[in-house]
Amino acid sequence: MRTRESLRERVIRRLLAGTALCSLLALLGIMVFLFAEGLPLFAGYKPLDFFFGLLWYPTAEPPDFGIFPLIAGSVSVMLLATCFAVPLGVLTAAYLTEIAADTVRRIVKPFIELLAALPSVVIGFFGMVVVAPFLQESFDLTTGLNLFNAALMLAFMSVPTICSVAEDAIFAVPRDLREASLALGATRWETTIRVVLPAALSGIGTAVMLGMSRAIGETMVVLMVAGGAAMLPGSVFDPVRPMPASIAAEMAEAAFRGEHYHALFATGLVLFLFTLCFNMLAHHVSERYKQVGSSSL
């Protein structure tokens, strides 16, 4: 029996190790492919003009491949969507965990999780048909397809993810901490703000990271409602063109292995590196908050 159990454990261990190795190999393959298809652009195009150029005209003669407006569009949409989604997601999670009755939680939580399952094209269509005309009429705008609309729709997509992960993190805080705080005379609000949330900051940071990662990498929504203008935004009501939207809109029109083709892959490489650095920074912040939360307890 011991031999069988040890053999089974070895098989399971190697199977799990092989699965993890496949994930790493897939990530490595994507990186190699992006570098192989994106770096040839810089053989005839200056990197400074690519990263800091203000014009994106692939069909001009000579073509312009400045992606700085695309980077600015991606960052601005992500930051504005985060400003909307994080307070809504975290506060909703705190309400469901600390305040809402069990009946309310059982009713509300499935609906929140159902929102995460909505296809992005449906949300984009809602932004085009409903939100865009409303913004255009309410604020007397030239077009309702702009940065604000895209950020609003991305926040709508990110809230369920942030809420679900943050709720699990808050729920995982030991009940003894809540009871000890209440026994010392703290109110439920003070216990939630000063004890529960600091103890769950690591999980909340992960929730924010996932929400922001989805916002910066989303393609269909920004392609449909961001406006598609490759320019620096002067206000939240200006149309923008984030990097994923530019890649999705132009890849079918780019000549295979042409300069435009390599420029789009170089843009994808920048987006990949940007997301990778962002995730590493978010992981560092999450670990730091985890240590702070542990020390405060």
C-alpha cells in the first residue's frame, strides 16, 4: 500500500510539474513570437520615433508609426476605468461580507458574478447604442464614442472581477479578529475599516490588479466605443485609440511581413511588456500590503 501511495504521489507531482511547465513554455513561446515579429521593425525605423512619435499613419509615404498616442489612450482609459471600478467593487464586497444579510448576499452575489460572464461585444454594443447617444446629448459632444464611454464600459466589466476576488479576501479574514475588535468597543464600521480591510489588503490588491489588467488588455469594448482616433486626449470626452484596438482594427489590412505588420507586432510587444511590468509591480504592492496587514495585526 505504501509503495502504491508513493508511486501515486510521484505521478501526481510530475503531472502537476508538467502542467506548470506547459504554461511556462506557452508564455515563452508567445514572448519569442512577439520579439521575432516585432523587432524587425527597428531595422529601418528609429525606436525613439516609434515610442515617442505623435503620428500613427501606416499608409502614408513614408509611413509614421508613432505609438505614443496609443500608449496614452491605453493608460488613460485604464486609469479612469480603475477610478470607477475599484471603489464600487471593493465597497460592494465589503457590504456583502460585513453588512448584508445572508438572504441578500445569496441573491446579489450570483447577479454580480453573472455580469462577469457577459460577452465584451455585448457591453460594447450597449456602449455604442445606449451610452454614446446619452453622452452626446447630455454634454453636447461631437461624438459619444470617447475615452469616458470606454472607461465606463471597462469599469462595468471590471467591477464583477474586483468584487468577487475582494469578497473572498475579506471573507477569509478570521472571525476572531472581528470579535476581538467588537469586544474592545469598536463599532462594526470601525471594525471593517480598521481591522478587516487592512487584514485583507493583499487579496484586495490582487483584485485591483486583475481588474486593471482586464481594463488595459480589453480589445472589443475599446474598439467599439473609444472613438478610434490615434491622438493625445485633451479631455475625458475626446476619442482615443488604445493599443489593443489598433492591433485588432489593422492586423487584417497589414501586408504579411511588411513594415505595417511588424509595427503592429511591435505594438503588441509593448503592450505585453507593459502588462508584465504592471503585474510585477502589482505583485510587489500586494506582498508589501500583506506584510503591513500582518504586522498591524
